[in-house]
Amino acid sequence: MPDRVIVYFDGFNFYHAIHDTGRNHLKWVNLWGLSELFLREGEELSAVKYFSAFATWNEAGYRRHQRYVAALKAVNVNFFEGKFQKNKTVKCNHCGKSFKKPEEK
């Protein structure tokens, strides 16, 4: 009997890691297929869980994210919707000024 594997994706960090590489085509990666690439002999992928929140204040980004989640669900990825906490105060590392920024939870 194979060992069952569950893979968890933090959508916010995964998205920004891809964004930072400049390889935007990877933002549409099939998370189930990607996860299968890391299985070892004797392992079976039993679930992929994707955790993320929709940035509803950015209409175009919101719609793209909805389409991506629908595509993930079509390949049996489980989606867990979080929320953004608005009004978190953060300090700029460059100028030292404080400002409000949404934070995913």
C-alpha cells in the first residue's frame, strides 16, 4: 500500500515568489501536476490544498484569481478561502513612513 501524501500551498506566498522571478506564466501552474513531480517511489498524492484570499479591491486581479481557483478545482485541488485584514499599519523600510496595507489571513 503506497504512502499517502497531502500537499499544502500558501497561495499568497506562492504567488509572490513566482511574481518575483518575473516568470508570470507560472502563476497558472497546475498545483496537482506540480505536486506529483515531487512524489517518491511508493507515494501517492491523496490531496492538494490551496489556501488564499481574493483581493476584491482589484477587479481584474480578482477575476483572474477566480478563474485560477476554478481551474484548480477542475483538477481536484481543494480551495480554502481566507480573508484580508485591512488597515494593518506597516512601516516602509526605505523612508520610515507608516501606511495601511491589507494582510491576508
